[in-house]
Amino acid sequence: MKEIEELEDLAERVYHRMIDTPAKDWGMNIESWDWVPGVGVISILAYGQLTGNAEAIDYVNQWAVRNKHLSEQVKVINSMAPYAIFPELYRISGERWYLETAIQIGDWMLKDAPRTREGAYEHTVTEDAEFSEQVWADTLFMAVLFLARLARLTGDSKYAKEAEFQLLVHLRLLQDPHTDVLFHGWNCADRHHMSSARWARANAWVMLASPWIAEEIGSLTPVAEEIVDRYRQLAEGLRDFQGENGLWGTVMDQPEFYTETSASAGIAAGWIAGMRMGWLDDTYKEAVDRTLNGVMERIDPDGTVQGVSGGTPVMPSIAAYQKIPCYPTLYGQGLTLILLSLAHAEMRGPCDKYSTNVS
């Protein structure tokens, strides 16, 4: 029980560090509408559901009420992340605005969101920057997760089929056949992986998003066996790059690069989600425990998660990733919170499959 109590205490501190300290800086500003606060509220919702913390779920609802007016300002793939909480908020509150807005955004993603020539979502961002014909691993967590949750909420297979397609095409374009891990991005026009960085956090987004997406859409459309096979190959490839301290370098095949906390937490959380889905076997438990111990050592007494790299586009060279500074961020807090919450749920007892739904 001491281990469960320790996880509960750490998770609560990480959560309160996200919501109790007003911040105007980019990394910890939860009162905005973009991928950073989006990952924050997705993780807080998962924390509330996995640990039974009703206060956290209520916080997410109140956050949406405060910030929903901001959702009207921009419509790009990277700002889809906050919408991933809308399906559950509709189930809880019955407020039709959540449902109607989610459908409107889902239809925009089906019909109007920019795509590459392969049909993958082009990674558009709120910043004044264009990444024409670029596919990034981040997109699966930032946008496709929402689409999958909308599919489950509405029972409409058109959203599920699109989510399944996006998952498959991203894996096909980004997976390295030599190591089985993922490159950060792919340029569809020039047909290459740009800097060819095996960036750890890119792998974390996909490792965690894939079983979550599949869980949401599985009752509406078949999930291709190729997806499961590629996911298992990815999981095994990641195990090969795990350091002795349980963590991964920010570029995982560069042993001299600094180890990065958010990627490590996301990868281990993805392993747990994969085991709960039945995609991975129990041999990953030891590797998860090593990561959990390594991540816990990086949590300050006030709940701040240290060792988190800043926002990272596809960099022009592998060396450039090592120059990204580390500072506290909502996504670093969030991925750590998800890992702690999933580990807590596993200690309470096994589950047939992963689900964030309480309804």
C-alpha cells in the first residue's frame, strides 16, 4: 500500500502544480487554447478518471467553460488537442454545446483540414510557421485522439475510419525499418525524414495515442492488424534504447544527449496502455518500473517535473535537438501525470483493456 500511497501523493502534487500556480509563460499557461494546455487537460481528465478524483474532472469542465471562447480564434491541427475532452464533458454535463462543437470540428477535420499527398494530416500550428507537406508524429495525440473519441461518442463510423487511416498512414510514413522506432517527421514532397531524428517524445506521443485511439474506435471499425504489428515492433524497438536509469535520450540513438522526462513518461505510459489493451505482454512490466522510478526522481517536492525539453519542431539537424532547453511544461507534467495514474490503476488491479471513460 505504501507504493500506491506514494503514487497518489506524487500524482496529486503534479496535478496541483499544473492548476494552482498562475503562469503566463508558454510552457505552463493552461488558460489558453493550443496543444500545450490541450495535453494538460487531457492528462488531468485521465488522472481524474483513472484515480476516481472527481475534483480533477470538475476542474476540466470548469476549464472548458472559461476557455471555450478561445476555441473560435484558430483552427489548425495542433490546436485540436483541447477538443479531446469534449466527448467526456458532454457525457458528464449533457451540455449540447460540447457535442455540437465537437461534431463541427470533426467535420472540419474530415473535409477541410490540410492533408499531404498521402492523405495524412499536414501538421499545421498556431505559430506563424508553415510545414507544408510535413507529417509529424505529434499529430496522432494532438488531433486524431479527439477524432477517435468523437467516433465513440456519436457512434459514427466515418470518424472512426478516418482515425484508423490516420493511425496507419502515420505509422507507415514514420517508422524506421531498421530500428522499428519512429522518426520525428516525414516530408511528403521531398520523400525523406528531414533530419532523420529518432526523437523520443515523437515516439511517446504515438506509443500512448495508438492504444487509446484503437480503444475508442474498435467497436465501429476494424483496426488493421498492421497497426497492431507495427505498434508491437515500436514497443520492442523502444525497449532496445531504454537507458539503465529507465529513461531515454531526447534523441534516443544519441547516447551523449540529455535524458528527457516527458518522452520517458509517455513511452512507459504507452507500454501500460498497450498491456491493458492486450497488445503487449507482461514482459514490459520490469521496463515500466524502471522508467517509473527514473521519472519519480525528477519530481520536485512542489510537484514540478524537471528535465522536460521545450517545444520542438522537426529540427534542421540531429545536433539541434540537443540544444533545446529544458523547463517545466504542462505536457511534461501531463505525461508524467498519466504515467502515475496508469501505474496507480495497475496497482489497484488489472483491467481487461484501457479506457478513460467512466460512463
